[in-house]
Amino acid sequence: MRFALQCYVDEDLHEAVKAAADVAHMSVSQWLKQVVIGTLEGGDEAAFRDRLMSHVLFASTGVEGLLIALDNKDNRTRVQVAHGKRLQEYRERLARPKQGG
């Protein structure tokens, strides 16, 4: 179950929050939710990882279900190959030494 939180702000604060959300490539609602959670949890890294993992598991479970529902093994194989390639590229980027330091 989800509940709405609402408040009214002046134009300057609205524009500042909208700009911050745009920079983060999020909706204002998503950005505010992250700020509120971060404030309440005090930047608890374990809680952040748990939240992130929850989203990852939800998304991967949903995609897996969709691929199974399509009943096309070729599509599933293509997705797995593309995922493996992107994961390898990501891990290679992480492993590279940082420039200038």
C-alpha cells in the first residue's frame, strides 16, 4: 500500500527541487522520496543497499516473467547475452585505475 505526502512550497524552492531532480534524472516525486528516506535513515548504507536490491530483484523478476511468458527462447538468450556483455563492460570500467589520482 502506498500513501501520498504533500506540502506546498514557494516558487524558489519548487524551482530548486525541480532542478535537482532534473540533474538526477528523476521525477520530483522520486527525488523527494529519496531525500526523505535518506534523511530518516541518516544515510544508512545497509538500508540503501537493501532498497536498491529490492528494486533490482523486482525488475529482474518482472523481466524474467515477461521473457518466460513470451515463450521465445531466442529472445531470452539474446537478453542474457546482452546482459553478460554490459555486465562485463561495467566491471571492466570499475577495474580501470582512476585517471589523475
